[in-house]
Amino acid sequence: MKLAIIHDYLNQYGGAERVVEAMHELFPQAPVFTSCYDKGKMPESFSKMDIRVSFMQKLPLIRTQSKKYLMLYPRAFRSFDLSGYDVILSSSSSFAKFVRKPAGSVHICYCYTPTRFLWYYDEYISRENISGIYKLFLPRLIEKLKEQDLAAASEVDRFVAISNAVARRIKDIYQADSKVIFPPVDASEYSAVSGNDGSYLIISRLRGYKRIDLAVKAFNRAGKKLRIIGDGEVMGTLKKLAGSNIEFLGRLDEAGKHAYLSKCKALVFPGEEDFGITPLEAQACGKPVIAYRSGGAIDTVIEGTTGVFFNEQTEEEVLSAINRLEGMKWNAEVIRNHSLMFDKAFFKQKLKDFLSKLPL
């Protein structure tokens, strides 16, 4: 079976890029096709891959102004010649699924979500700094891209969703069924720690939709220690809201994040995510999670066993969840064992089994 991996863009390292790493470990001979590649922002593992970029790699300011080339992405992916490949495995939250499938091959799309800025435009535009003439014409461009996105989705043979929430969106928007295979978490690299220093922890990019402000307000009222790892455009606003019990640590490397996960009492996860890797990393350390009951957290957190949920995004609900967690006893080994069901080894085996059943 000759397989090609297709990914939207390689200009930042996050959960989707960890998926690409795991896919490439499973298929080390597979080339990775992508719109553009910023080697300086990617870990060393990517330098060992056969990465093939589109014409967009040579566009001016592509590293800093990539969103302004929005209408070129479909063309970039349609330009790839994938003849000779039996399986096209796209890793996509936007444009990778636009590739042309050669005759006789099978296209599997590992989908993080139907393209958010197309299908959740109002939510997207409210948190992006877009202004001027570009914002004026953007709605027309979005409608055109919606048509192209639906056409591209119709050419996909099978969808694989990262969570049950995403599977429902794929059904609603693309009218397609999907297999759920959860993204890989390096749970085996962590170990359970029973003790804690009484502090709570948030690890997140500091963007408005992450709703870190809810946690800050709730912890102001609770008076308990909260540490926040990460940076972003709302850092200044959050610092103005925060009391002396809240500490901002900025961006830390993996070792730094692990150190704080190991000693915290619980992780706080107040936003809605398509899946969410951080709650499982916390659980791999034996730490319970306070999470908003929505999105991927419903798949990864077990109420009363590995964490507690709150049902509405209000500071009162977060405060109530803190108080409930404080009154419960937690078993670090039980919490960790749950996280191991999402380990990278499970992801690779499930993906391998799924692909082995394709009608090639």
C-alpha cells in the first residue's frame, strides 16, 4: 500500500501536527504534502520527513500573512500530483481535503472539525483581528469557499473524526458518517503523582474563546492559587482581572508544563475544544480536571472519576465545580489508567486497523 499524507500547513506545532508525527511514525516512507512549511517553528522530527510544499511556499510574507492568501489554498492542494498512491490520508481542519484523488485510490480524511472559519463564521470573526477592505469582502469569499468545501468533502471516501462532537458536525455539514479515532496523547511519558501543592493549573493559548476569564473571575472569588501557562492576545486583559492569587507563567516548554502538572491539584479547562489534549496530559499525571461539559471533554473526562463538569460558561458554575472537586477524593492511578486509553500506541493501532480494512 503506497500512502501519501496531506496536511493543511506546517507553520505551527500543536495537536494536529502531533497527529501528523504519529501518522508518519506508522508510515515512515510516506511523503507529507502541505501548502507551506516553516521549518524553524517545527520540531526536529519534521526535518526527517519528505515534506513537499505547494507554490504558496514562495509567496511573499507567507510566514506572517498567510490568512491573506485564503483563496489560494484550494488551488494549492488541487495542484499536487498524487498519481501512484493507493491511499490519500488527509489531516485537515481546512484545505488538505481539497486534493485531487487519483483514479483507483481511496481518500481518507482525518478531520479535526469542518472548516471553522467557513461554517462558524460569526464565532470566528468575533475573535479575529480583521479589519478594513478585507473584512468588507470576506463574507463573499466565505460563501464561495463554502461551495468549494462541500465539493471537496463529497470527494472524500471516508471521514475519521477526532471526537464524537466533531462526528456530529461532519454529519450535519457534510452529510457524511465518520469513524471516531481519538488523537494521540503521549500519556506513557507521564507518571501519576498523588501529592499536590494545592494550586490549580491552566495550560492554554490566551485567546478570548478559550474563556480563561471565567476561571480568573471564579478563582478571584475562591481565593485559591491558580497558575496559567501560555500567552496570547488577551494576556493583558486577564492580568488586569486577576487577583494576587493568580500567577501568569507565560509559555513554557514541555518539561516546564510537566513539572507544574505534576504538582497541581487539578487542571481547569473552561473552554470548548474539538478534542483537547491537555486534559488527558493532566490525567496522565493522575490529576483530575474541571471542564466545561461540551466538545471533546465529554469523551475524555469521566464525571466523578477523572474530573468534574460545569454546564454553563459562567463564573458561578466554575466556582461550584471548584467546590465540588475540593470535597471529593481522587485516585491518581485510576485517573492515569484512564488516560492510557488515549495513548499514541492506541491511536496508531486503531488507524492501522481502519486502513487495513479499506477496499484497495
